[in-house]
Amino acid sequence: MNYTSAMVLWAKLTLLGILLSLSAGCATNATYDASHDPFEGFNRAIYKFNDAADRYVMKPIAKGYDKVVPTPVDKGITNVFSNLNDLIVGLNGILQGKFQQGLTDFARFLANSTVGIGGLFDVATSGGMVKHDEDFGQTLGVWGFNTGPYLVLPLLGASNIRDGVGLGVDALTWPVSYMGNFGTRLGLAGIRTVDLRADLLEATDILKEAALDPYVYTREAFLQRRKFLVYDGKIPKEEIPEEEFEFDDEFGEEEEIPEEPAGPSSPLPPYFPDR
């Protein structure tokens, strides 16, 4: 490791420590509202910037990609990056104490990387090995760290203090981060970003048409799904807003665990694995 790389790593670890301290501080407040948006003015400004960048740059590129790239090739590209992400999923599964699940994720990677020809084909799923969804942001949640304030990150989208830290750690553990030179890594990250955006073309069109306030919809969908993922769908009653209980009491219905909510899970960054 040269001096420059060491300094960059030191800066990243320092920032990680600061953000973890902030998140831990938030976790000490038992009455903290996870959906609190104290930086809404700033967040809305960044949201507008991201929306414009998407509308005039990313979406046209994604549409061109979707039109030109044959479906089997597109599927293969998606599978390759999804296979690489299984390493992060497995690592975080183990960090969360889900040892059998983590080993399954590593087995998926091994099967798809060999029999699936570098991940082009998802033979693991066909063979009955379930694909999971874990990341370091969820791991911090399982460890007891609060989300911290809601944030919209430039070009990365919906996030919060905890998941922002998670993105940084996931980037350091993403295999692409260590492939070839900077140009190679940048190119692979660009392909992944365009592939992700192309896969979400229909979903984002529906969002624009259905949501009265896309910013609020995106924020609430993000927070709801991240909570769902941290608790693996088994959300404690104390984490469910009181108005939902009042609604159930009024109509005499029992609380049921919802299906995984649709909507944005997290940012779709150019240099980070899918979330």
C-alpha cells in the first residue's frame, strides 16, 4: 500500500468513526423518531438535484441500454454483479449472527462462480439456495445503532447516518473495489449503475405518476423497507407507529406482519453494491 492509499484509507476510517459516534449518540435517545427529517430543506434540494441528474443523464442512458442490450445479456450482467454482492451479503449475515444463512450465501457465490460461469447464470437459486439481502447498514441496525437523521446524498439518494456508514463499509468490502486499476473499477461501477437504473425504469415511472409528493413517498418507503430488512420482517410492536394500532383497534383487526414493502430500498450508487 503506497502513502496515498494509506492516507485515503485513514481518512475513510476516521470518517467512519465520527459517523458511528453520531449514530451511537442518537441511539441513546429512546424517544428518537426514526422518520424524523430535520434536514428536510437541504434534503429536498439534493433530491431535486438528483432528480434532474437522473432525468437528463441517467434515465436516457438507461433507456438506451435497455433498448440496445439483448435481454439474455442484460440478465447475465445483472447476475454477475448480484453474485459478487453475495460475498457482502454472506459476510454481513455472519456478523449478524446468522451463521447458516451466511454460509449459504458463500455457497451461492461458489456455485454461481464455477458452475454458473462467473455468475452469468444463477444456478444457486435454481438449486434451491435462497438469495438473501444483507448489508452493513442492516448489521449496524441489528447491533443496536439507531438510524440517525434521514439524509438524501448527492447522486446516491435516500439514506441516513447509519446507512451512510454502511455504504462506506460495503464499498470497502465490494470485490470490484480491488479489481484492476482505477479505470477498470470505474468502468465496472458505471456498468453496474446503468444496469441497476435500467432495471428500475418502470418502477420510477410509476412513482412519478402515483405519488403526490415523490420526496415524501421516497423517504417513507425507504425508511419502512430498511426497518423491514433490519428486523427480517418481524417488526416489534414498539417500532410500529401508534396510529396503526389505533386503526386496527377501530376495525377489530389483528396486526399482521406485512409483505416486504415496495419502494426504494436505498441509494443506487455508482461505486457501491446493490442494497
